[in-house]
Amino acid sequence: MAVELNCDMGEAFGIYDLGADEALMPHVDLANVACGFHAGDPVVAQRTVRLAREHGVRVGAHPSYPDLQGFGRRAMAMERSELAATLIYQVGALSGFLRAEGMELSHLKPHGALYGAAAREREVAEAVADAAAVFGLPVMGMAGTLHEEVYTARGLEFWAEYYADLDYDDEGGLIITRKHVAYDPQLAATRVRRVLREGVAVAASGKEIPMRADTVCVHSDTPGAAELAAAVAEVLHGAN
């Protein structure tokens, strides 16, 4: 399977713009579109889906905890059934915009703190799987964590993901910050190349850690995201 570039997008809200979606879209294969609970609104979701259609980019749902003020990057304590219902609600909303454009929902990727919690907490991962199973969607996550264990045990297709614009700790966990900082495009491209060729990533400490990737992520709100995506896309196109 070709390794594809994915991007978290559609994260503007009302009059507030966030992310270089238009500049990024020509470089990416998959758009993970915000569903309104951490960012995005109906108009933004519709606009992002239409932009993806124009560029031939497949669209997945990017649901989160109901944490609009914290951009979904704060953990929340929710029962599995409540969390699953929250996710189904979000994915269902986005699927309506895709249907209106004659497109199908491609995948599901949890956002922010939800993504991190699902890697560590079984009940959270099961809630994500509950929602993905309703729509029959593949789920993105980190290899070797509860993402892979729970989703595959539930019979869901699992896509291992590497982040080109975030750092990892020595145990292979993501270092998630409230606000993304600029990341050198050539450094990101070099690191992606190593992941693809050697199955190795470099942690923030410099330690080498095992890494597997079916898809590589860049964030639309990373400063210089379009330039970074172009550099990573070039590596992926060469590898594929």
C-alpha cells in the first residue's frame, strides 16, 4: 500500500481562520476534517469538503472531545457510551456534507487529547471503535498502542500514522502541545525518509525509536504547513 499524506483541516470557526487549507490541499491525499466540537462549523465543513473534492482528496472525520474552547487538546472524563455517542454525532454530521457532494467518508481519525487517550485507555479506544464500526470506517492511530490492539481486535482496518511536525518522547508517545510551532521542512522530510526506509523515528531526546507508517500527518495550523507538506509529499511520492 502506498504511504499517503494526511492533514488535519477545516479547523476554522465563524469569522476566525486557522490553517492553510487551500495551500495544503494540492499536496495531501487525505483530509481529516474537523466536525465542530473542537473546531469547524457547518459552513467551514461544507467549504472544506468542497475544496477536497476539487483537488481529488479523500475526506475522513476528525472528531474530538466536546472542547471548543480548548481546541480538543484537553482530556475529558466521559463514559464510553457518552463518548461513543458524541463521536457518532460528529461523524454523522460530516458524512451529510460528503453525501451532498457525492463523496464517501474515507476514514476516522480522533483529534488531539482524544487521540492520545485512546492510545493509553482501553475504554476510550473502545468508544472510538464503537463509532467507527457504525460507519464501517478505517481508523488512524499509532502502531504498537491500544489504537492498533483495540481497532484490529474489533475487525476495523487500522492505518499506522507518523507525525512529521510533532516530536515523540522516548517511549514513542506524541508530545502534544496546545499550540504547534514551526518545523523545518527538510528536517521533517529527512525523518520521514528514515521512517519509510528503516522503520526508525528520532525522539525529541535524540533517541531512535521504532516507527511504522501507513500514512504521514502534517497539521494545517503548523506555521509554514504548506512548505512542510510539499517537502514531505516529495519524499512520499519518491518512495511510492
